Amino acid sequence: MSSSSSIGRFNVWDYVVFAAMLLVSAIIGIYYAFAGGGQKTSKDYLMGGRSMTALPVALSLTASFMSAVTVLGTPAEVYRFGAIFSIFAITYALVVLCSAEIFLPVFYRLGITSTYEYLELRFNKYLRLCGTVLFVVQTTLYTGIVIYAPALALNQVTGFDLWGAVVATGVVCTFYCTLGGLKAVVWTDVFQVGIMVAGFSSVIIRAVVFQEGIGHIVNDSYYGGRLNFWDFNPNPLQRHTFWTIVIGGTFTWTGIYGVNQSQVQRYIACKTRFHAKLSLYINLVGLWAILACAVLCGLALYSIYKDCDPWTAKQVSAPDQLMPYLVLDILRDFPGLPGLFVASAYSGTLSTVSSSINALAAVTVEDLIRPYFRSLSEKKLSWISMGMSLFYGGVCIAMAALASVMGALLQAALSIFGMVGGPLLGLFALGILCSFANGMGAFVGLVSGFAISLWVGIGAQIYPPLPVRTIPLSLSTAGCNISSSSNFTSPTENPVTTLFYTQAKEYTRPVLADNWYSLSYLYFSTLGTLVTVAVGIVTSLLTGTSPRTVIEWKS
């Protein structure tokens, strides 16, 4: 792949910075494998012995929520659709409030390792199995894409070796998860959050200097229509408005923060309930900081490229590649800084993947092995947990390889499983908030919520919403002086990232497509949750209340 001479390339220092980040992560893993007498029980391994304090857990929650998708995707999102994305700040506050005040007290007091244990305690073991299987499938799919997509975007711009990066991150991740358990996951996340902030900061500081002050950036964004904070259009079909982000976003993210094993597992590992709540509230500050960084990067992107959009000018083949392109453009005279940015993108990947591996191991051991093999000793279980970490690490690398072959398919599968979050959240909400719900109601609710979500989701995959619903803002290539536009050739016909932008073909769209299927993607979860809860309540009332003891959520 020939590259344009104007844009920098990776040099030796960039690789050194990247390798150093992987090395430090691995060392932390080795340290926690042997510190304090190692991992004696499966609880030590999967829960950090329930002795973690609030601050590292908070940073860890922030880190794994921020995958490379945040580092590469959010700035490009702001660049294309404007700063309305920053309304997510309100969403995050609501999500943290719900998680800390409704879900956390229940899970913490029950002292469970897997959130799906709650489903058995509250309903029955079949629902627990449903939850577990859905989680395992969803997380492995997600992890494959999280490893592969950023590697592809970075590879096409910087020439950073694609499979070298995928395998290196996968192996290092598996290594420290397998050796160090949850403690290693949390402390490597703390380190990786530092790297992410450093990567973002270097870009922002350099961009501000490059544009001679932050005033210029804000000014350009204002005149380019990028400061579109307030859009109170109540239409649920518009992709991002104040309401879709605040209402839809809250349901979507509560499904991830409130009941998703990868997140819950960590705040339950705190030593007291106070620390657990505190970790969520500190993590909120982290989320705000990261969001602010990402939005600022997006505005800087616009300010620098307002007269010459690299995406329209075919300098990059997908919006995900704008951020690496900017980094190579403005940081090319600073050896090691482009490497720092790539390290920050991969830190996002590592922290997400490591918490996924740890959560998958926990769910497998607690929900699929412990209940059926009662004779196993704690020592054996902790060895099995390690084996599971190793196994899931391998699975995740395999999924990344699969993503390279079937990107479109996997992306579709992921969006379909993104719809699992809604009904599952509904299931937990039903159990915790409705004392009269029973197993039958919960099951019928879950299935119907799932069915509705799938219907909308698959419909939206087949008939993508029209531009009138997504409202991309104008981009200009008036100021470009590109001699030949063939400098940037994309190795694959359609990388994972460009799939979203394939234009709807000119065929007749069914009536459903422009109403029902054009629902904002943020409302998919909301729909699933509300249908699950509503159907669950009705069915429970019809089939009589459950004789099982109800676990009250007020302590």
C-alpha cells in the first residue's frame, strides 16, 4: 500500500511506546499472580477476594466501558453529526444513579459472583441458564469485533501491522487475565486509563496549538453547525435527539452498567457496599472526562479539516480512520506520540477484552460448572477458572480472525445481540421492582421482549434508515489540493467500518421500513425492556403469584 508523502508513517519510537504499554500490562499480571500468596480460591481469582477499594474499581469500570470504539468512533461521530453526542453526559448520570441505587444493593447483599445467580434465586434455574447463554454468545461476538475493527482502521492509515497487533493484544490480554485474575484486570485497567487520557490529551493539546487557540476550534465548530446541543424533536425515528439520547441511551447503558456481568462483577468485588457505590460515582466523573476529551477531539477534527474532508476526498476509506489520520497529520514531527495514540486505542481494546474474558470465566464457572459438579474443591475451581480464562482468550482471538473474513455478518450478529441487553434488563427489573412477578411471567416476558427487539433490529439491518433520519452535517472538499486520490487504497473491498455507510439501494421500501424499522438505534433496548416488563407483569398476574420467597431490594 503506497502512502502519500504528506502524511507521516510509523517509526521505531512508535513501536517502542506500543510495546512498552503491552509489557507493563503483562508485568502487572505477573505481579498479581504471586502477590499475597497467589490465587487460593476461585473467589480470590474471580472477585479479587472481595477486597478491592473504590478508586481502582472506578477507573477500571471507566476503562472497559471505553473500548477503542470510543477512541476512534466518538470523535468521528462528532465530526459527522455534531456535538449533540455530549448530551450523553446526562445519560451517564442517570445510568450510574439507577445502577447504584436499584441494582447494586441487591447484587451486593446477595454476595453472588455471577449476576445470573440472582435469576435462579428469584425465579428458577432455567431463566438463569437463558441469561448465561445469551451473555456468553453476546460477549464473544462483541470481543471479536472490539479486537479486529480498531486494528483494521489503524492498519489502513498507519500501516501498523494488522495481525501482529491483533495477536499481540489478544495474547497479552489472555496472559494477564489467566495469571492474575480480577485484581490484574482492575490494575491493568487503571494503567490503561492513564494511557488513554494521555493519548487523547496529546492530540487535543497539539490540535489547539496547531489551530492557534481553542477559540478558533469552537468558532469553526459553531459556524460549521457542529455545536448542535439542543434538538428537542420528540420524533423517536430521529437518530440522535435530546430525547433519544436521554431516554434511549439510559436504557441501553443501564443494560450494560446495571446488569452486565463484566461491569457488575467489578463493583461487587469492592470490600464494602459504600466502596461499591462510591466506585460507581467516581467512575461517573471518569466517563464525563473521557466524553469531553472525545467530543473535543471531534471538534478539533472538524476545525482542522473543515475545508478538506479526508473521507470525501478518499484519503481514508471509513470515518473510523479519521482520527488516526489526524494523528499522523499533526503529530508527525513528534517521534513516539503517534505510537502513544495507537497505544491508547489499544488500551481501550485491552481493557474491554480483559474484563470480558474475566466475566466469561466467572459466568462459566459459577453458572455452568459449580451447580452441576458439587464435589469440586475451591483449589480445583480456581484452576478451572484459570483454564476458562485461557480458553476464552483463545476464543476471542479466533472471533477476531472470523471478523476479518465475515466482517459484515459479525457486525450484524452483534447488533442483533445488542438487542439482548434490553430484554435482559427487563428481566432483572421485573425481578427487583415487581414483587409479584413469577417465573412463568418472566419467561414469557423475556421471549416476547426478545422477539420484538429482533424484529425491529433485523428490519433495521435490511432497510437502513434514510439520511433524513440520521442528519449528517455538511463536509467540504473545496480546499483540497490532492494531485492523485489513489494514494490511499483500501486492502479490503468493504472493511467492517464502512458497512454502515453503504447506501440503501433504489428499491421500493415497505411502509414498515420508514416507520417501524427507522426507530432510533438507542430505542431498541428501551423497547425490549418495556415489552419484557409489561408482558411479564400481565402474565404473572394471570398465572398467579409465585410462592417463592421474594428478595426485597430495600436493605
